[in-house]
Amino acid sequence: MATDEQIAEAFNAGYTMQKIDPAMVEKLLSTKNDSEIMNAMAQGAKQLEREKIIHQQQEIKERSQIKTHKR
């Protein structure tokens, strides 16, 4: 059983690896290893993707507000 520290490290590793090499993360996570560590890495990678989507939505909202104020 993985410790909380190991799970946190795996989450952070997944997050960081997703920034650097998303294809490698996808390949790594496509293995049939269903361990706590692999699940934590997958969650870290997903967290980065969620943050990217939120950032994109904020940019769209800001551009929309700028266009509205220019009219």
C-alpha cells in the first residue's frame, strides 16, 4: 500500500510530466497497471488538463468583456 507521501509525489509527477511530454504520459497510463501510484499519476495529469480548460475559459470571457466594452 502506497503512503500518502508517495501518492502525492505520483500526483505531482503526473502533473509535471503532462506539461513536458503528454504523449509519454498517455503511453505510460495506457498500461494495465491499476496501482495507487498509477492512479495518482493519472489524476495529476487530469488536473493539469482541467486547469488548462479553466484558463482557456477565462481568456474567452475576458476577450468577450473587452469586446463588449469597446462597443
